Amino acid sequence: MQVEVSDLLSGSRRDKVSMARALVSYLAVREMGYSGVEVSRTLKLSGPGVTKCVEKGKNIIFNDENLRNKLIN
């Protein structure tokens, strides 16, 4: 995604950063088994913010087969 870690942690709402944050949240919670609390602390998000990111990440991954194959398979 070519997003700096500092951008992920910044709270930026730019589309590219928001998408990257959503993908990281989804992969961490659903694919790697991290808790939402761990992700919220790491990405400096609220609990509900992580939940929204996980859902957004799920939608992004499952609507883009090429990205899904790169990240999950």
C-alpha cells in the first residue's frame, strides 16, 4: 500500500491510509488471531474503530481477488 507506519498510527483519514489501516486490522484480528484490544492499542484506535476497520478490511479483501490472493493465500 506504500503507507508509512507513522501514517497508520497518525489517525489520518486519507483514503490510502484508511484502507491500509483497515487491511492491517482485518488481517491482525481475523487471520492472525490478535484481539481487538491489542490492535486498538497498536494502531491507536478506539474499540469501535477497530471493529469498523475489521469490517471495512473484510469488504476490501473479499471484493478484490488479486489483493486477497496476495495477502491471505
